[in-house]
Amino acid sequence: MSYESLTPNGEFMTSSYPDYQDLRDHLKLLSGIAMTRPDPLSIGEEDRAERVWGELVTGNYFAVLGVKPVLGRFFSPEEYGDKQGGYPVAVLSYSLWKRRFGGDPGAIGSTMRVNRQPLTIIGVAPPEFRGTFARPSVRDLRPLVMAPQLNVMPDWMLRDRHTRNLAGLARPKPGVTVEQASAELGALARQLAKEHPDVSEGVGGALMPVWKAHVGVQGALLAPLQMLMAVCGVVLLIVCANVANLLLARSTGGTGNSASASRWERGAAAWCGNC
């Protein structure tokens, strides 16, 4: 499922790292909640560096998604923590592993420079994994707390509740309904509003199926699809109105043009059906 923070008027907004810590530490009806953000990265030595899209993720990201590695491992529970710079490891996409390392299993345990910083490659994601966002295939995933060391963001941003640049994913515990998890989420939001009124007053949260989320490929496609459906609906109404007018004209004006009218009706009906 997707987790989204909500403004006081109900609009979507991204989350901060302190938000994530509160959700992680206090929500008991979720088996896990994870955060992620996309970033362009430079991988490899300076003379052979390559720009790719990657994601900074919390250590439990793959556990929340339920994704398993095809080689090596994903982040361990010891790498789920908040220690900045404490987990210099990376997971590669399957395509990057095949292209840059020729599919060599020996890539696991080797060192790769990411934004000039050495990270140990610990695993390879399955071929079908494409990451969270509407990007070309994500190539590299690293713990979010490595962001300052990779010069992606200054360290204070991970402590600042006003810095909202993370998208959320959540998994309710077995047997827990969305309604139950949402009620617990609402109670926590009210508590945080009292503790941090300058930034959390009126701020809520919502759990929803991934296909409804504002972040990700589905979010990028939602508006165009809604527009297409609206246009199709308008055209459908126009066609139906024209067919109705034609039938009315035939019933009042005789059958002189019945053959051409029938052809027009069949064509309009076929077009309408395709829409």
C-alpha cells in the first residue's frame, strides 16, 4: 500500500524523515512502513563514471515490498537504523548488474563508487523490479541515511520535520483492515499535532492502494487517463445525440435516405463501441 501525508485541506504532500521515525516507532498495526526518494547518481570511477537513476530508501524498503533478491541479499535489520553514514552498502538493479558487471556473481561484495563514495554491493534486485517512481528503470538503491555522505542532501534535512521529500509505502499486519490501520494513523496524527503544532497541526495521513497513489508511475498516468476518459465520454454523448437525431429524422421524414442513414448508424455505433 501507499502512505501519503495530507495537508489540513486534504491535499497530498510528501513526508519528512522525522515523520517516518514517528510512524515506524508508534504504529502497531503495520508490519512495516518505508520511505524512498529518487536521485540521479554518478557511479564508477571518475574517468568511467555513468549517470543513472537511483533511490534512497529506508532499510526496510524491500521487506515492506516483499521483494526478494536474485543474488546476494537486501538490507539486513541491522541496516534499518538511523545512523547517518553508518551503512555504506548498495543494491543494484538486474539490468545494471548485467550491463556493468556482465552478470558476474563476483560483483557481490565488491566496491562501487557512488557520487565518489565507496559502497559495498550486497545484492541484485529481480529483473521485473523497476523501483517506485515514474522513471526509466531504477539502477541503484542505497540506505536513505547515506544521503549526506553521498552529497545528495545536507545532514540537517534528515532531522528537519519541515523537509518533506519522501514518499511512503506501508504493509498492514495480516488480518488488519485498512480502516483499522487508518484509525490508528489518525490517532497518531492528532498526537503529533499536539507535540509539534508549528508543523504538524492539521496534518493527517492516508493509506491507499498503490494504484491510487500520487507518487509513482501510476501517479504520472492518472491525470492523462482521467482526461482521456472525460474526452471519450463527451464524444460518446455527441455520437449518441447524433444517432438519436438521425432516428428522429427518419421517423418523421420518410425512408428516402434509409440506406445511407443505416450505414452512418452502423459506423457511429461501431465507433462508439470502440470508445
